[in-house]
Amino acid sequence: MVRLQVVKILIKEAEHLVDYLSLVVIEINSSDGCVSVHEDTPEPLFSKIASNLEQPKAKKVSKVPSPVPTAINI
């Protein structure tokens, strides 16, 4: 779902950058589900995606003993 959102953002904001989708790194915080663009993502991809990325609707999750952010390449 996050990948689809990123692709839609790129198509809307800068379609010519879709070819560089593999350079996008997304960070997901496992404790609260927040999604953000990792700083390893190069400009202008970082700015275009970060300013348009919508947070997923939060579901009630049981407490996680030690939250670990997870980074994934799109």
C-alpha cells in the first residue's frame, strides 16, 4: 500500500522520476505505524514524496516492548 502511494505521488508530482523508484527508502515505525521518507532518499525524490506522504490510519496495536524503525526500499 505504501509503494502504491509513493508511485501515485511521483506520477502526480514528477512523472519523469518514476524510473528512479528503486532509490526511495521508506521508514516505518513499528510502534506507532508512522511512515516517513528516509534521509538516504536522494533529492528531489525526498522532497516530493515527503511533502505528499499520507500517514496510514492508526490501528490500535498492543504495546511493543522496544520499537524498532524499519527501512524498506520501494
